[in-house]
Amino acid sequence: MSKIEEFEAIKKCLSIIVSTSPLYKNKKVFVFFIKNAKAGGLISKAKTNRYLNAFHDIAQQQKKKPVLAKAVDVSVMETQRARHAQVFTESIVDMAVSNKEDNEYLIVSAGGDGTSWEIQSVLMTQSLKNKKTQTVLKEKVSFLALALGTGNDGADGKTLEESLSFLTAGKAFTYKKAVMIQTSKDMPEFGSKTAFSFNIASVGIDAFVNEMTNKTKSFLPGNFYKLWVNISALFYETKYPLGPMEVKLYDKNNDCFQSFNESILFCLLGASGKRTYGSGHKILPGEENFCMARQMPLHTKIQNLSAFKEGSHIGKPFTHLDFASKISIFYDRAILLQIDGEVAALDKASFPLTMELVDFHIKKITK
């Protein structure tokens, strides 16, 4: 199948799926399918055929249902370079803000967590520009992340079929939280002192695992997260020697209710609890959205590698889980920051660093 044929097939299938969705009843809907052909779920012909077949099968099922939308216009955009999804999203926001008609705009991320993060980062920063833009995005723009990457921790659904079911079985729209990360100096990797996470943001060994996984993936396709988890347990501290890290936890009233000052392997804040990263590692298995792991002997670290994957680290003496609306981190050494799989290098001048829950003014689908 040629690229043109693939795009036409996606347009046809998405048009049927969206036009029969109760979510867009009596609306004219502009759908933007932003595809990253280098995503883990699209890198081979077999995987591409599988995702096309899934779209076709679901569209055929939906074809039996009545058309509810007034009209559906689908555009397919394929990224050609890093941060290209951001360029596409900026154009979509401009279109939504400048259009005076009562239309809906659905952005579909067809890639992995990186593609999803790029799109949502633009939506978040644009919504903060002014009240008019925020109102338009809040009322007219919805977002769906398909499970077409390697890990899919930030996707709506663990499989492509489950992701698409949000369109076919969705009942309503809701608004989620994001994590705003602010450092004391610009992060070249993110272009400013401020960045946003829509899944989990963290500092420490897990950011190093992400960094090495991304580097390996750049020249050798596959999921190397588990491999780097094992390797990092052995030598992370030789590259990034630990020192005392002060971490303060704040409630929704901005009152500090807990603080730590000790050597820490990692600490993180999620947009909510019950979240995973690193291809399904259950780092936040419960309602708590904060997790911290203290420095531990090598044998303890190795013995508990699977605990962080399975979510059985709850209650262990080397971990602390809690709910926090904000955390602040003070540190005087080099360390890595991970934001939804994207990594930035920090040094002493980057601190203090804060992570804080903020409103994300983009509609998400609930079932």
C-alpha cells in the first residue's frame, strides 16, 4: 500500500468512526491525525498493516450505526523530524482560535509517548497565552492519544483498539491535570525554565534509564527499557554520585506537610495516581501521585527491581508514596530530569526545582 493509499484509508475510517460518535452529535468536526512513522507501533510493514486493519474493522462496525455529526473533515499529517508535531499543533490552534464558527477540533496522536507529549505541550502553553485562546481550546478542542508507541504509558488505552473505543464508546468530556515543572535556569531541551508533564515527571535514576533507552532506540529499534533498568542498577551512582537532596511536599493549600533531606535514587510527581512509565512499570499503583526511593545497597536494589515494575514497592522501607499538589527539590549536583520520556540535564544552578499540579484545559474523553 502506498503512502497516499494509507492516508486515504485512515481518512475514510476516522470519518466513519467520528461521525457516529455521540460525542460530536450535530457538530462539524475537524480531525487532525498526527502520525509519527518512527513510532514503535509503526516501524514495520506488518505493524502498519495491523493498525490499518484495526481501523478498518472498527469503522465497519461503526458503519452500522446512524451518522450523528453534521460533518467530519479528516487531515493526516506525518512528522518528518523531531518536534514536528509541535509545528502541526500550533497551526491547529491558530485555526481553532481564528475560526468564528461553532466547530469541534479533535487531535489524534498516532505515535508514542513522545508524540503525545509534543502535542499536549503546545496545547498547554498556548492555553496559557491569553483568556481568549484558553476559552477556545477548553470549549472546542479534544485530544486522543493512540497506543502506537513502544511503551504507550501516556496513551488512552493500552492497545490501539482500546484507544479507539474512547471514540466509539465515549460518554462525555472531562478535564485532567498536568504537572508544571519549573527550574531556576533555562533547560535547552525544553526551550525555557518551564515544561509540562501529562503523565509523570521525575529526577534521578529513572531519568537516566530513559536517557539511555532513547539513545539506544535511536540506532537500534526495540524496547530497551528493561535492559537499562538492570544496567543502571549497577553503575548509575558511579556516573551520578548521590548527595543529600531536600524534597518538600505541599498540599492544595500550599502548606508543606512533609520534607526529606537524604540521598535519593529518584523522586517523581504524577498528574494523578494509578500511572505507569517505562512500558507499564507500575510506579504509581495507587491513588498517590508522589513516589520517592531512597539510596539503598546494591543487593537490595537488584532484589527489588521487579517491585517497581509490579507495583509491590508500596510499604517498602526504601520508598515513600504520598499525595502532593506540589513538590520542591533542592540539590547541588548534576542529575537528569525526565518528563514523559523526554530528558533534560540539570546542574546545581537548575535548583531549586518545583513540580506542581495545574489544570489542563483540553477535553479528554471518558467512558
